[in-house]
Amino acid sequence: MFVRAVVLACLGALLLAACDGAEHRRPVDTAKIVDAIKTDEVHWNADYKSGDAARVTAHYAPDAVAMYPGYPAAVGTAAIKAANEQGFADPKYGLAFSSDRVEVAASGDLAVAHGTYKETTTDPKTSAPAVATGSYVTVYKPDAAGVWKAVWDINTPGAPAREPAAR
């Protein structure tokens, strides 16, 4: 009888361990996560305006990857900070972005934002401001404190402006 009880207890424990516990999880407030990411984007844009590469880099997870057009992927916050310092060395540099869509996984452990950006740099030939636009996808995960950080930031330029057709 004792052996049977132990076997049943072990089987019960195994069944509980095998369950993913989804029915016991709290529902994820995806709207709250979207709001947190949208709020972070406002701060992130302000940090770009400040010209402070450390403040910009604080929006990334330690092992994040940032892919900026025309540059090799920046892996980790040290490389991301260095890439932003290079940008801020240009006195005309500016970046503004805005998401048009933020999707959150039902599990609440991953989010993706998509949007457009506008970047201003100095044209090396004319020294005039050069404006580039494009789109981006940023993947977010919450850190240990629950703060959403960018883990993948991928930017792609839009089509170059076309020259007027000759008549």
C-alpha cells in the first residue's frame, strides 16, 4: 500500500511538472506593455536629441544587436555606444523615429515594434545637411527588473530620391 501511494505521488508530481502551467498564469496585459514601449520611444527620441550616446545606449539590453545602414552590426552595448558616439560626432546629426505598430507575444516575454525614422547627417561633399529616411524593426525583451530593452534593432534605408526625368 505504501509503495502504491509513493508511485501515485510520483506520477502526480511528474504530471504536474509536465504541465506548462498556462492555465495558472496571470493573463498578460499586452496594452500595458505597448504603452511602456511607446513611452520608452518618447524618452529614446529625447535621448537622441540630447546627443548623449550613453543615454541612447541605455535603451538596449547588454547583448543587443543594432544594425545601422552602411555599418557593420554593433553587438553589445559597448559597440552600440561607440556607433552612436560616431554619429554624434557629426554636428548636424539627428535621429527621430516613431513606431506605427507594436506587437506583444501572448506570453508577455517578447515585443516587436515597426516604424519609420528620419536621420540627418552632414553631406561630406557639400557640408549641407543630408536627410535619409527608412524603416525599422526593434525586438524587445524585459530585463530582470521588468524594463523593456531592445535586443535587436534593425534599420533599413528607404529608396533614394529619384532625379527628375529628362524631358
